Amino acid sequence: MQKRTFLKFSALAAATVLSLPLMAYAQNATLKIGFVGVTSGPAASWGVSNQRSMETRAAWLNELGGVKIGDKTYNIEIVPFDDQKDPKRAIAGMEKMAQDGVHYVVGPNVDDGAAAVRPVAEQNGIMYFPYAFPKELFTAPASNAILGMVANYQSGPAIYKFLKENKGVKKVAFVAANESDPLSQRESGIAAAEALGLEVVSGNVTYQVDTTDFTPVLLPVIQASPDLLVLSGVSPANAPQLIRSARELGYTGLISTETGQDASVLQEGAGELADGFISVGGASTPELASETMTEFVDRYTKMFGEYNDESNTKVYALEYILETLKANPAAIENVDEFKKTMDTFEAANPFMKGDAKLKYVGMTSFGQKRQVSVPLVVNEYKGGKFETLFVGQVD
């Protein structure tokens, strides 16, 4: 009888212990963090890596019992919206966030969308973390946008300088889609190249985003004999097509871009012809990655069946939001409090080895701290995967 009673008690105790995390989870408050960005079409991988990174990290934190901010513990809920790379839809997405009471949003992923949502964000007290480069979004009087990555006018000069000093590049050509984002990035690239003393042998060739035959686009550019062909602001879908066309035209020089790319898309669309392609990578390398970053990659891969190197950068936005809210809980409902905290904010960087810190930067580029600090990792594509070419830093 005593043994049976003991077994019943043990089973009940075990059930109680196992249910505690679920009970705690259910009792937590909910903190909604939005995502407005492109998850369909040629540029889909940019936004998909954003959303998946947020969902992976949120699920992990919730599994650990939630996030304690002030005297409350929160479960993190990601609220996504696909803007289809359309500024009007981006506005609709940001308006939906405002209606849902969301004060912190990651995205949009392109210049037009990030600029279009600015009035909605400012009028409704929303801080947003775009992956877009117009300086006017991050310089006064603007104050609600925080650049979530390294900008092309920061990475471009670093890439060109490295290739000039290490690969003997002297002549460079630029090709861009006939859209505002790529054209803006091309102009910044040309200015950076000229400042380094490089000869720009072609800088006015454009293509339509729905182009399928890039031979007539690239032929005059290749005939100019550049040492480096820069695909300004190229989307992940167009990159392999351009690379393949350039190589099939006999171009043997270097090819680069300042946008993040997807190794699997390059492999599928260009194969070994993409070997040597240089792009901005995620903010991590095997040498830099902490155990937390390694586990993040593993969890992401298990959740979605694949991994995008860009997510090494995209994982940071949610972390910055949560850690800044921890530093000042009043910011949960008041983004002005968030802004007050940014100038002095500093927290341990869980994704890097050593004593790396999360902090806001951007004084040199914007005159105010409106950029997250992530390593500038530049990759070279080889044999179906990215290899680190060099690592830099933005102040």
C-alpha cells in the first residue's frame, strides 16, 4: 500500500514539475514584435531570413521561460507582414502594426519601402529596423529608423580597398537594375571607387528586373575590360543569371556586390561559374561565432530545413530590441524612452566569442547612433558555400 501511494505521489510530482514551464509560459505577458518586409518574389530571401531569424530566436527565448523586462516576463510573438517589395504594401503593413499596438518592427528590406513607412512609424510611435541605406532615414531630424546591417557605402569602400591592395584591381565597372535601390547603391559605389583612385570604365548600364537574357546588357560592360564587375544592389534571384552571362561572355575578372546573397540560389543558378563571387555575408564567421550563435544556426536549420548565411546578421535586430527594453522597461510603451537609452546602451553580445558588446553606432555616417553594431563580414563563394574573405567593423 505504501509503495503504491509513493508511486502515485511520484507520478503526480513529475507531472507537476513537467507542467511548470508550460504554466509559466501561459502566465507570461505577450510582447509583439513586428516584421514588415519582402518574403516573396526575386528578393524573397532577404526578408525570409529576417522573419525566420526572428521566429527562431523568439521560440528559443520562449522555450527558456520568456524574457524578463522590468518586473514582468514576456513571451515574444513575431507578427509578420509580406510587403512583396511594394512600398504601398509596406505602408499597409506598418499601419497594421500600429493598429495591433506594435511599437517595434524589423524591416522593410529595401530603400523604397523603408522611406515609405517613415511617416506611419513617426506618427504612431514605432521604432523600425530597416535593411535599407538612404542616409536621410538615419540622420536628424529622422530618429525612428535604426539601420540593421552594414550599409553599401560602408562595405563598398572596404571591399574595393581590399581588392585593390590584394587582387591588383585598377579598373571597375558597375551594372544595376533600373530601380531606385540599385541605382542609389551604384552611385555610392562609383563615388567610393573614384575616391580610392580606381578607374570607372562603365557606370551607366542598367537592366529591367524581369530581364531573362543579360547578354546584351553585359556585352558593352565586358568589352570595357574591367578588373572588377560590381553588381550594384543585385537581388538574389538576378545574381546567378548575371554571373553566368558574364562568364559565358568570357569575362574572367572579379565580380562582387554589396548585398547579401544566398549560397543555394547561386549554386542552383550558376554552379561553379559563381566561384569567386564576392558579397557581404552574415555578421559571423566560425572564428567569431559563440556557442549561442552555433546553437542558433542549428535551431534555425531544424525549424526550416535550411540556413541562410544572411541570418548571421538578421538575428541581431530582435536581440537589440529586447536588450534595450531590458535596459529601460519604460520603452515598452514609449519609444522616446528607447531613444534616450540608445546613446549609452551596451550589453553583452551573445553571438560572438569574447567580450564583444551590443551597442548602437553610426555617428560617422549619420551624426547620431542609428545603426546596430555588427561585424562587416565579406564572403567569397566557392564550391557551393561561402568562405570568409575578410572581417571589418563600422563605427
